[in-house]
Amino acid sequence: MSSEQQPAIVHEPAEIDWDRPGKHHYQVAFPLDGSWGYSLVPLTVINGRRGRSADNVLVVGGTHGNEWEGQVAVAGLCRDLDPDQLAGRVVLIPRLSESACAANSRWSPLDGVNMNRAFPGEPAGSVSYRIAHFVTSSVFPVVRVVVDIHSGGRDTRFPHVASFHPVADLPQRREMAEVATLFDTAFVMIYSSDMASGLLTDEAEAAGKITIGTEFGYGESVDRRGVQHGYEGVRNVLRHYRLLAEPVVRIDPERAAPARFIEAATLDGYLPAPRDGVWEPLIDPGDDVRAGQVVGRLHDFSSQVSSPLPIHAPRDGVVLMLHYPAVTTKGQTLFSVGQEVPF
Ligand SMILES: [Zn+2]
């Protein structure tokens, strides 16, 4: 079946056939809360004709609407993946918070909700909670591996990273670390579960899924190399689990070193701005820093002679997350510093 097949609009999860061989495009209709209309969430189900697999894969983009690499990469996979070459099941959702994507926003304009704080969702909640509930109750059960592709939006700069939380289950953690390297980024980020809850990845990890997040760009742009890491990284996941019968490929062949695993698992590695100001970073994401090093300055332009406030690294480590906007308010995280840990 060609990728130009028009998506079927479905109103109930039971109308989605998770087992039908071939590639089938849907738009899942979620009624709006305040008017006669729907959020139509795109969803593609591919069941490979080469056989079944125990390692079925879900890939999500557009959980945050102003992060574009995932939307571009996952939509490309919807068009390009060929069921004749696949085994197992691949489920693709290129624009999960479809209304936020349409608005280039981190939050849905329909209910003001950040989709990545709405999990596990609520069947009787506002539209974002109902979409999250659909993912938790209908999509997670039909896959084993979950990839959620993010970027820094307008808030944060990252180097390209694959990421996961420090889950307690060691076999799950080991497998997630291995899958994270398939995106062939210079860094793998192990990030704190304490900064926020209600993430898609929280729920997938709790359900025992092999769960990978990513950060593939920033600034509400489309990062060319970020799209490559997303698109080819997902294909590497399919190769790794033998859903595609071909070897894993390098995505950044010019980088000789293997991925460095950087863990910032506790909140004391995430530094808040001590006051309002204009943030001038003096390092780049991915830089090594030493304890006490000045990593940036907060300017106060109330007079041209007022001195900026230097911001110091609290410890040795690697800065992955770096505040992006110049204009900064007290309490916003300026950067995180993590420690290199063994694979
Ligand atoms: Zn995001």
C-alpha cells in the first residue's frame, strides 16, 4: 500500500487494527472541550510482512509542539518505512500534541496543558489528558520499545543527546543504555526524575518499556543533523532488534570516540538563576567544566557600569543542558552539570 493512502479517521481506539499486515495511516479524533471539532492525531501502524517480533517499537514526535526535529523525522519514517522489508510492528506518531504542533507551542492552546506533564492521562480529562490516556492504555500495550524525540524548544540548548532516567531495574537500564547508543550521539544523558513528573517516558519506563528520549536541536528550528540522528537512529533501533534485516550504521562517522554517558540524576546538578538578568553563557553545551569555573554571567543593565553576576560551576563535570534565552527570570535553570559514568 502506498504512503499516499489517505489516513482513516477513527473515533475509538478499538477501530485501530494493530495486527493488520502492511502500512496503515490513521488520524485519531479527540473531541475538543469547548467547540464542535477534533484534535486529529496522526498515527501510522506498520506490520512487517517478514514476520512477527517480540520487540515492537513506538516512535513519537511533537510531544512538544515547538520541537521540530522529531516531527520531521517521524513523518519521514511514516512515508519511507516499507512493510515488505520489516518484521514486527512499528507505531509512529509524528505530532502527538497535534494542537501544540499546529501552534508551534510547548503547550496545547486548547487546554493550556504541556503534553509531557499529562501522563498517564485521564479518560475524562481535557483533550491533552485524553490523548495521553490513549497512549498509555492503547499504544504502550502493543509495543516493547518507546522512543520520544524532543529538542530544546525555546528554553534550552543541548548537544545532540539520547537520554533516559536512572531506572532501578538493572536489566532494563542496561538495555536502555545500549539502545541509547544506537542514535550515535556524542553524549547520552541520564537525567533527573525529580525535576518534573507526568512525562511520557516516566509512564513508559514504569510500564517496563525500553524507553529512550532525545534532545536533537533547539531554538524552534529544524536542526539538520538532529533530524539525521532521529531518523537514522530509529532505523538503527529497528536494525538492532532485527525488525530491519541490515546492520546498524554510523550516523556521525567523523566522531571517533564512543558516546560519553553523563549522569545528572539529582537536582543539585541543576542550577537556578539567583536573580533576574540577561544570561551570557561563557561555555557551550557539551563542554567540560571545573568546580568554581565561571560558566556564565547575569547582566543587570540598570546602569552601564553595574557589574554582571558571575555564575560558577558547583563541581567538576560536563554541561549538557544550557539555558537558551538571553532574558532570564529568577529560578529558571541556567545549566545542569553531570558526571561521566561508565556505560
Ligand atoms: Zn520537549
